[in-house]
Amino acid sequence: MTNGIVKKAALGTGLFLLAALAAFAQKDPKDLFLDKCATCHGPDGMAKTAKGKKLKVTDVKTAAGKVSAAEMEKIVADGKGQDMDGFGKELSKDQMKGVVEYFRSLAK
Ligand code: HEC
């Protein structure tokens, strides 16, 4: 009898951990960047993709020298010009912060 309860409890914990892991994976800045930004900015931040070239996206090395992290977070939230939409509604503040950190790390 007690054995069954223990098994159920263990299963519950396992599912909880899986759910927590899934939530964590979704928030990983690198995944977010590859998912939401890389079509234009390139997986390496150098904007060498078809879309990046077409929209004349600045490569991350140049951008990181000109634009501070705080300004970048604002750009990610509000968008820039006609070609980049803001992500303020889609991503949390922490996610935007993380994705900017990841983006800037590509400049090094
Ligand atoms: C549809 C294409 C597109 C997508 C998707 C996109 N961007 Fe942009 N991004 C642009 C364009 C175009 C600009 C303006 C040109 C420029 O300054 O490089 C820009 C500018 C920026 C800038 C300012 C850099 C600068 O040079 O002034 C940052 C930071 C940035 N994007 C980050 C992101 C992040 C982070 C994501 C994903 C959450 C993202 N972008 C998604 C096209 C895009």
C-alpha cells in the first residue's frame, strides 16, 4: 500500500522536474536568440543571412561598439526602424536582458 503512494510521489516529482526543465530550456537566451533574432542578425550575430543583408542589419561587433546594453534592451523591446519589430509584448524583461547579453557576447 505505502509503496504505491511512494511511487506516485516519485512520479509527481519527476513530472514537476521535467516541466521545470522545459520552462528553463524555453528561456535559454541562446535558444531565444536563435529562434527570434538569428534570421536577421545571423546565428553568429554577423547578419550575414539573406534577410540580414537585405535589411542591412549592422553586425554585432560594430553595434556593440556603438550601442550600450541598456539601449539595446530598449531596441529589443520597442523595435528599430521599419524592419525590426519590438519584442516587448512577447518576451519578459529578463528574457530581453538575457538575449541582449547573449547577443553582445557574440561580439567578443
Ligand atoms: C526581421 C529582422 C529582424 C529580427 C527578427 C530582429 N532584428 Fe534586430 N534589427 C533588425 C534591423 C533591420 C535593425 C536596424 C538596423 C541596424 O541597426 O542594424 C535591428 C537592430 C537591432 C539592434 C540595434 C543594433 C544597432 O546596430 O543599432 C539590436 C540590439 C537588435 N536589433 C537586437 C535584436 C534581437 C535581440 C532580436 C531578437 C529578440 C532581433 N534584433 C530581431 C532586424 C531584425
